[in-house]
Amino acid sequence: MINVDGSTTHHRNDLHLMRRLWHVSMGLVIVGVYQWFVTHQEALKILAGFLCLTLVIEWLRLRNKHFNEKVLRFWGPLIRDCEVKHLSGATYYILGALFTIAIFPKTIAVLALTYLAVGDPLASVVGILTKNKTNLIWKNGKSLLGTLAASIACALVSWFYMDTHTLQFAFLSVLGGAAGGFSELISSDFKLDDNLAIPVFSGAMLWFLFSAFSIPM
């Protein structure tokens, strides 16, 4: 919903379920298409094309008030107040996916992007729902329970994605899950957008763990 002054009614600390569902859906579509339907080079070309299109739209709307109003009316249910006059999270999401697929082996990229799709919104939802019921808060204001929920979800993603279910891989899944959960946490410390920081940070940690445990990627 767009207010008279051009702002939206959605803020970072709102539950905003429509945006959370879009976040999950967007990530899982990217993961599914990359996993089963396109090659590495095709995925990069498609994401680069979407990024260019998104940047053009963002550039136009941030310089043209009337065009911005039209875009906001269409995307209103998904936009936060802070994005009305700044780049939207979707831009960073596509950029994060592009970097992740470009940098990491396919297995690592798929896991890291699934962490972003599942772990990030789950951490936010759990944090928001429990913020008035517990004082378990990190120094940066994020919820410890949210980080724990994201870590568990990411660990389960790792476990079910791979065919190898050994004790060694169970340990890797737990560490990988922690990497996914804490990537969401530390992104704010480095003043980076979650959509860019989470897949890159967790992807780097997963790559290290797969190499350390000598697990094929």
C-alpha cells in the first residue's frame, strides 16, 4: 500500500508475509531453474539480463517521480518504506544470485542460494514473532532465536539436498547450517544487504567445508 507522501506501510521490522513469500519463491525458482533446466553459462546470461533490466527500471523510477509512483503501485505489497527512494531488495537478490553462481561450483551455489531463500525470511519471521517475548538479542539488534531457526533450516537443506548421509556429512550439514544462519546475522555488521551477503558468505564457508571434508562438489 502506498501512502499520500509516497511511502509504504511496510517497514523492516514488520512481519510483511507477502514479501517473505515472494523472497522464498524467487529464490527457489532461481535454484530450481539452475539445478534442472539450464547450464552454468545460461544461468549467468539469464541473471545478467534480469539484472540489467532491473537496474534500468530502478534508475528510471528513482529519477522520475511519476514512473516511481506507477512502479510502487504495482509492487506496493512487496516494497518497504526504505526502498521507495533507494534500490529495492530485488536488485541485490539478483546480484547476489549472479555472483554466487559465477563464483562457486554448482552444488555450493545451489545450497547457498537455498540458504538465502529459506534461512533469511525464517530468521526474520522468528525474530519478529519473538521480539517481545524474549531478551535473547544480539548486539546488532537481531534475534538469537531467529539465527538459530535459520541455522537449523539451512542444516536440514544441506542434509536433504545431498545423497551422501554419513556422520561426516551430518557434521558438515550442521556447520553449513550455522554458516547460513550467521551469514544473515553478520551482514548487518558489515553494512551489506542480506540478499548479497548471505549467499556469498555462506557459499565461501561451504566451499571451505566441502574441501576440508573432501566431499565431492
